[in-house]
Amino acid sequence: MLPLLVQTLIFASSGLLSIGSITLVILLLISDRGWRNGLAYALGYTGAYCLIGISAVSFGYGKIQNSGSELPLGVSIFLLFLGLLLLGIAFRNKRKPTVESPSPPRFFSFVDKLTPLKSFGFGSLVSLINFKNLALYLTALSGVILSDLPLGQKMIIALVAALVFSLSVLIPVSIYLLFPKHAGTLLNKLKNAIQTHSRAIGIGAPVIFGLIFIIKGISQLL
């Protein structure tokens, strides 16, 4: 179980690619409603991935129990596709001209209008409609789904993977809750650092995870 857990968590750490969610939760935390909105968004975001993971593991467990499946070949091909897609994203980001003062995405303008309940719903919705993140998370779980571990252990790994995948929103919330007096300064520094290095992150991170997925896909085909 331990090797599979480590492998799954390495893949799940690709959730840190969600620069938009990191920035959004920081803006929520430093908005008028502060930690309530940020925490609600993080709970909705993380909770949705927990439910997706449990559902995927349960569905996959039932399919594997009921029939001999050729899913491993399909997963290998999908790993290769996803790896190539990430490399393509990195290449696209590299070709984009450098912007000296990038303007924030449009949806950031309604941050102050959100309530905790709306923030929770928005976090859940983002997890469902962000297909790139959804593909990354389900790919991280592919080894667990296809393993011969008991269903209970699979669910535990899926939940831990959801937490790791959601670190992009959990880390800013944790900073706010652990250091409330200095949270504003720390979060603004984090936001500014992300904005300053967004180009490098947008190129380097997809390359790293793209190569990881490609190597894993090729190793499963051989």
C-alpha cells in the first residue's frame, strides 16, 4: 500500500498547478468577510474532490470486480496524452509575450460580493468544471483504482490524495488561521510572488508533471 500511496501523492501534487485557485482563495481571505469566505471556498473545493475520489474508486472497484478489463492500457494511453497536453501547455505559455503588469482575471472582481455559502458552492463548482484539474486528479487515482487493495484502503488513499491535490487552497487558509495577525502581509507577499513568477511557474510546472506522466505511461506500456 505504501508505494502506491507515495506514487498517488506525487501525481496528486499536480494540483499545485492551480495558480488561479491559489490567487482566488487569497483574495477571498483578504476580502471583507476574510477567513469565512476563504475557508468556505477551500471546504467546497476539497470536499468536491473527496466525493469525486470516493465515487471514482467505488465505481472502478465495482467494474474490476465484475469483469476483466483492459483499463490499464487505456490508463497508459491517457497518461501519455495528459503528459503531452501538459507539455503543450508549457510550450504555449512560453510563446506568450511577457506582460509587465498583468491584470487579474475578470471573475476576481466579484470576490467582495460573495458570501460564505456562495464561496462554498463556487469552490465545489470549480472542482467539477475545471476539466484539466479533474483529469489530473483522476489520473493520480488511476493506480489506486486498478490496484487489488481492499475498497476501504482505496478510499483512504483517495481522501489523502484529495487533500494533497487541494493544497493550493488549503495552504493559504492554513497561513491565515495559524498566523491571523500577520496573515494579510504574508498572503499579499505570496500573491505577489505568484504573480511575479507566474510565467516561470506556468512553464516549469507543466513540464515537470508532463514528463512524470509520460514516463509513467511508457513504463506501463513496456
